[in-house]
Amino acid sequence: MKYHDNIVYIPIAQNSGYTLKSGSYTVKSFSVSHGQDPNGETYAGLTKSFGSDGRLSFRVGRHGSSEVAHWFASNVPASHTTFNHTPDKLNFALIGTLKLTMTGGVFGQQENTFTFENIAIAQGHSGSSNNWWFGGSGCQYTGANTVSCIGFCDQSLKLSCHFSRGGNRENVVSTAPDGISSWLGNLNDSLHLDQITMPGSHDAGMSSLHHCNPALLADTYTRTQSLSVGGQMACGARYFDIRVDYDHHNLVTYHRNGSFGCNGQSLKDVLDETVSFLNAHRTETVILKFSHIRNHGDDHKSAETKAKIDGFLNNYNQAIYTNHRINVNLAKVSLGEVRGKMILVFDYPEYINPATGRFRYQDSDKVLPNLAVFDKYSNSATYNDMKVDQLKKWSQHAGPGQGIFFLLSWTLTSNHPPSTGSIKSLAKQANAGLPEVLKEQIVRQGWQRPNIVYVDFVNRITNQAIVSLNFNGNLPLK
């Protein structure tokens, strides 16, 4: 036999927003084809450390055997591996503890080491190449040669990671942390909502457009989001601006100036996606703010729409947070009380009843029932003007624990199309500048955190910068 340096890489995906610092893999149990490790270089307790490249090397001979494959399959079900089937022959197979030390993502600059137990790494053979198997008894196949595994940190944090294997000729298992979809799960139940900083979505329903006028300009000057409301939730957003119209015999979201603009997602799709997300992420909560009820120039029309909204919401009673205190201040409700529920707030007085989950929203810098939010956008298409305006308001009004929410409106307004550019191009500029602004004002200058950071074109990287503000050591973790 001949010993080989069998090299496999477990790097962090470049577009994930996270950075791998170091890691290790400690063997707990193993199986090697007969005669392929006469010196006993593989043993229980063997630890292989690696750096930022994720490079692991195991010195073992290469000879496939059904005995090793059977051992692997008996310890790791097929649906818990990246191949999603059982092997015929393997050269060697290992089960052990994988540790990844990383920064970035929802955890900002803080280094965290996450431990993934009972991770299986094995090598087989396909054609002229060796292929690598990856999985674990606690992992789950999610499609596209990918498994999802949960890691735990000493600071009581947990992180879901997607491990993806390339083709048969690849010796890379790319890691994509997914801490953003359930980030509230790492915060303590006792926290009040006004102690948390959450990403917000402006004109949240405007990812899919229909019934546009004029059709030619719809995408450029009406679309405010690229992801559905459910997709935005999966990317970490927890506060949503839901603007409702009754149009073409349907309750829909919309974005219009007079008759010009478009309808977006239906209210049914918005609520169905919300329920599906919360059912899959029971540690989370979301706030849906109903506002800008369209009246088509007739107040009677808006009254009818409000009645239709109230009736339609009865279909979702099980998923709606309720409270029997009529003057309850939602800002002072604990996170533990609202997990797994959607919180509905309305910027109009009709049908308000906290006992049925209809809470009053008011734009104010004073504590008012049921939720007061200081929300003043800059109404500017110029980034520097918007930045100066919002920083001034931030310095004067922000501060967790005040009983109100301060909303930082990091949005640019396309006031004079086409000279100011599309909403998407303006959002790209605003979102690109946001992480550095948050770092400068909060980390370097010690400003108080905002409660909501409001953006167009919600995306994972921008939201990670916002969410990371909750993990700078100031909040109790779970």
C-alpha cells in the first residue's frame, strides 16, 4: 500500500458575508479499508487544525471497500449526506467534531467558534477521481448536493450552516452560514422589543408587479424590493411596510402616485408567506405595519378596504399576536412573549382591538398606545443629503429602551425620474454606504442603536450589518 495526503477543503463561501479564521476536526470514530493504514495514523482523538483556507489533510491509503461504505451508511443515513444516497465503496470514513471560528455576518467583528458534532467526512472513488462525502447524523439534505447542520457556540449562540459539495472531481465542501434567517433565536426572551435593532422593509410588497400604469416605467420607478415578503424574512427583515389597496377584486399591496404605479403581492400571499416563515422559525417574530390604504380619491373606498382587511385577517387568527391590555405598549413587550407570532399594527383608528391582534400605530416621538415610531424620511434623491438628514434625526431621537421605536430611514426617493435614476440604483447606493455608517456611528462614536433600519431592496449582506448591532456585547444572549 501507499500512504496518500488526502486533502479536502471546507472554506466559507465568499458571498456569505462571513470570514473563516480557523478551525479543527477531531476524529471520534473511523473506518479504514483493510491494510490502508498500517502505521495507525488515523485514530480516535486525532485532531486536524486548519487556517482560513479550510484545508484538511488525512494520511491514509486509497483502496475502496464495501466494509467501510457499510460502516458509513450505518452511522449516517443517506438523507443526512450531500450525495443523498448510500455509498458502494469508500477508502476511509471518519466521524468527529468540526469547529469553525469565524467573524462577520450577523455577528459583526466578533469572533465566534461554532461546534458541529458528529460530522462525517469520507473519501470514495468515481471514475478516475476520488470523491468526498460529507454529512452527519444531525444534518439534513436540502437539495443540490447540500446539507444543513447546526453548530453551537460557547456564548449560547447557534448557527445553521449549509455545506455544499462540488462535483465528483471536487475536493471542496463550501460552507455558507445562515445565521440571518433565525437571528432573534440568539437573543434572550426577556428583552423588550425596544431593546432590539431590526432590519425593516420599505414598500415591502413590491417585488412582483402587475396592473401597472404606465407599464414601461413600472420596474424602474415602482419596484422597491427584489424578494417577496417571505424571502425578505428569510434574509433577516422583521419590520414590514404593508400598503394596501382593493383593486381588481383583490386585496393587494401597491406603490402608486395618483393613478401611476403598480400593484404588488396580494395580501393573501404576504400573510401566507409570513405564516409559513414563522411556522418554520418559531424563535422569530415580525411586525407588519398596515398603512397608506388607497382611497382612489374617495374616502368611502378606503373605508371599504379597511373593512375588507379586517375581515380577511380573521383567516390568520392563530398566527396573530394578541394582548388583552387595551393600552399595551408593544415596545415594552418581551421577545419571549411574541416568538412565532406576527404583530399587526395599523396607522388608522378603525377596528383597533389588541384582544384580536389589531394594534394602533402612531408616528410620534412620544410614548403612545400601542406603538409609537419616530419615522421621518429625508425625501431626497441625493445620498449625502439623505445621510445628513438621517444622522441628525438619529442623534436627536434614537435610544433603545425608550418605549418608542426610532426608525432610521436609509432610503432615497426618486422624485424626478428619470434624472434621479431608478429606485433600484438609488437603493444600491444607499445600501452600499450603510454598513460603514453603522460602524462609524455605533462602534467608533458610541451612538445609541436605532430600533429599525429601513431600506429598499432588502438583501442578506445589508441585513447582516444591521442585525450584527445586536451582538456587540450589549444585549443578553440566549
